[in-house]
Amino acid sequence: MGTMMNSSAPSPTDIDSAILLQQVKYMHVASITILAFDYLCTLNLEISLVWGGKRSLTKIFYMLARYPPFIDVPLVLWYELTPHIDTTECFPVYAAASWGTFFGIATAEALLVLRTYALMGCNARILTAFIVQYVTVAITTVIVLSIFLKSLRFGPPPLPVVPGCHLVQVDGSVILVVAFILVLFNETVLMICTLWVGIRRFRHSSSPLVKVLYRDGVSYFVLLFLISAGNLGVLIWGPVELVDLFKTFLRVMHSVLSTRIVLHVRAADGRQVEGGIASQPLREIKFRIPGTTTEYTIDSE
């Protein structure tokens, strides 16, 4: 009897694995909570400043960054929290959520590129450089993610009480590092450009728009950089159970921060009512580099 009980008892390795998997699930629940909370906090701003405006590239990217997370993030919770899930159902849902994460981060990065481009004076050469960098990173990430997904294998969880899908083979996690290094590189370039233009051109500016672009650009890029760096560290040095620890959180924060930049820019003309909600949608925003007669116009619709 004692031998049978010992043979059925979970091993310390299985217990440790289950604990790590639970931490990932907690992180994903926290991520969707942040997404929903931010949406409720900024919905009034969005209605006031976005919904009534004309169609533009910025508005399209805004909507693509804002709403798809409410599709792919619940998919993550489904494959993480569904009890007794058939392992054959895991891969298609995991793959769909992963492509959703890629799409979301790519869209948010496009918004960050547009804001940095505007801050740097809408220079055509700078835009060309940003586009080349963006497309190169996106294409490389598509290739890397495809290779990563092909390496995945799912199996039963280490303990029966652990719900959801369980990755038992992630041979492509090393190559996935490349994708997040590229994201980190892209964010580093944008952050350096933001710092450079802020120090060189706008350090004495009193323009509300410039302050918003510079403040949000620096603080948000720093935050995204730190999250990306943490995700990279987990992929390189962490156990296989933590491979998805920061992925959904990074996806959500890209959506939250990039869309907040748009909302803050549209509210930066000084026509705010109490509470920070602009009294009317902005059609265009103009600002001038101190000490020059050059005036830049940003289409805020």
C-alpha cells in the first residue's frame, strides 16, 4: 500500500513545474485586467477625441491597436485556464493568439513610429529610414514566429489540478529570442530619436503638444523597453514553463501605451475640460521649433 501511494505521489519537479505554470496564468489574468481597466478609464477620451474624427492613417492604426487585444488575449486565457482540455486543441488556439500578439505589437510599433516621425519634424528621409527598419523587423519576426510555432508540442500538465494547455517541447524558444531582440532594437532606436530631438530642439519649448510627445515618448519607450528586456531575459535564462510569462503582458502594454499617446496628443491643444477630456475633437495640431520659423502640422484625425 505504501509503495503504491509513493508511486502515485507527484514528484518535486512536477510540483515546481505546476507552480511556475500558475504564475504564468496569474500574469495573463493580470494582463487582461489591465487591458479592461485602461479601456474603461480612457473610453470617454476616445469617444470625445477619436470617434467623431475623419478617417486617417493614425486613426486606423489606433483602432487596430485598441480593439484586437479583446480577441486574442481572451484566447490566451482560454488555452491557459480551460480544465481538461484536449491537447489537439491547444496548437491552433496558441498559434492564433501568438499571431494576434505579433499583429498587436506591430500595429502599436507603427503608432510609435508615427509619433516619433512627427516629433522629428515629419522629415521624409527619417520616415523612409523608419519604414525600412519597421518592415525589416516585421518580416524577420514573421519568419521567426513561424519557425517557433512549428517546434511546439503539447502534452498533459504536470499535475491533474493544473488547467489549460502545457508546452512539453519548445525547441524554437532560442530563435524566438531573435524576434524580441528585434522589438527591443526597434524600441531602442525610437527612444534614442525621441531623446535626441527632445534635448536638441524642444528642451525650452512650452508647447503642450511637444511636452506630451516628449513626455509620453520617453516614459512609454522606457517602460516598453524594460518589459521587452524582461521578456528576453526569461526566454534566455528561464525554464520552459515561463516562456509565455511576459508575452501577453507585453502585447497589452503595447496596446495601452501606444493608444494613450494618440489620446494625449489629441488632447494637447489646451482645450481640456476638468478631468482632462478635450471639449472638442482636434482637426490638426501645429507647433514650431523654438528659435526658428519652421512650423510643423500634425494631422490628429
